[in-house]
Amino acid sequence: MITAMIRLVTLGTFAAALLSSPAFAAGGGGGGGGGGGGISSTDPYAGAYADQKPQPTYPKRPGTKATQKGKKPNNQSSIGDPAFAAGYRIAYDTIYERNDYAAAIVQLKSLGHDDHPNVANLIGYSYRKLGDYEQSQVWYERALQVDPNHVLTWQYYGLWQLERGNREQALYHLSRIASICGTDCEEYRSLAAALDRPTGTALAY
């Protein structure tokens, strides 16, 4: 009888611990880049990559850094302020859903966070889509000055380099991406695929 009670108590304790664990409460294994809720390095892509637009990264609360051993850190800067995140999402949709790049630039600048790497990168992307390569470069450089490991900017800027005929620079950008997130991340695969295309091939992204 006592043995049976001990087993029941042990089983109950184990079940309670399991149900209260963060992984169970969150619905199991997560990942930072999926569906419309969170941003991956993963921006944004060219031609065949058109449906692989980047997923916005937000929001991460201060003091919640991941400490998993063997995992590379998330290379996208988080957006912690809810109002900022909401405005960023609107601009993000303006770019990737409506392709209204001029309006997106206004929306992104109105957020008052021009030096946030996610914002600067998307402003650079929008200027590139409008054909203003000089302004696009300014904003890509700004994003990387703030966050030298902003992998999405390295990818987008690498595609910029390809459009400008700077293949060697694009290869350098590819190597930077590999050093940040390896060769299996979306940013690396996208830029590598663009580099594999014949020189002079139009990149539509």
C-alpha cells in the first residue's frame, strides 16, 4: 500500500513538472523564424526565392538571451517595444505584400529608429528596389555599422553587389554569412544560389 502511494506521488510530481515546463507550455520546440510571427535572418529574394521573404524578428524581452550550447546566436536584432514592432510590421507588409517601396521608406523612417539594423536594412532594400543604389548602400552600411553580424544585411548587400557587377565583393559577403550562421542558413543558400547564376543574369527580388 505504501509502495503504491509513493509511486502515485512520484508520478504526479513528474506530470506536474512536465506540464509546467517552458517547452511544453510553448507547444514544443520552437525556432525563431517561421510563419508571419517572428523575423529570421534569415529578409529577405531573387527570382526563385521570391516567396522566401524574411520573417520579422520580434519582440524579444530584455534579459532573455538564449544560452543553448552549440547554438549560434540569433543574428537578427530583436524589436522589443510593442509600438515599434507594430509599426515595423506595417512597413514590412508594405514592402513584401504591396511592393510599395517609397511608402515603406516613409513608414520606416517615421519609426524614429533609423539606426536599428532591421530598419536600416529594409530602407536599404527599398531604395535598391527603387533603383537608388547610392542611398541603398548608405543604409546597408549603416545597418552593418550598428550590427556587424546582421546576417540579413550581408545577404541583401551581397545581392546589391551582384547587381552592381561586384562578384568578388558578393563572395566576401557570402563568406561573412558563413562565419555568422554557417552554410545551411537561408541567407547563405539564397546568396550562393544567386552567385551560381551566369554573370549578367537579371536578379528579380
